[in-house]
Amino acid sequence: MFENVNGKLMVYASNFTFHEKRMRFIRASAEKMAKVLKANFEVVTLREKFTPIYVYYKNGDEEPIPILLR
């Protein structure tokens, strides 16, 4: 099913939440999932101050698919 995965899992978070405990758990989980899927992994930190953490799956030029909003 996932033999030809060439997408990536992307975690978006504010610098404000980057050092929180929940961010560490979400990042670790997304990174493990990316390894299982043999997909790339990227963390994007934004300067805006917001608390949600977003995880998306993106494959090529397709629109990102939201996986988690925490």
C-alpha cells in the first residue's frame, strides 16, 4: 500500500509552543510515522504566537492533508 510514498509529514508549530512537552510528543510520533511510511519529515516553526500544533501529509504538488490539530 505504501511502497511508493514520496511525500512528507510536516509539523507546524509556533516558536511559542516549540519547547512544550506536547510538542516533543507530537514531533516524536510524527517522526516515527514518517519512518514507517518511508516518507520525509519536516518541522516548520513560525514566528507567529499561536498554541495549536498542526501535522500535515503532503505528496508532491497536491494540497496538504491535515492529520492532527492539537
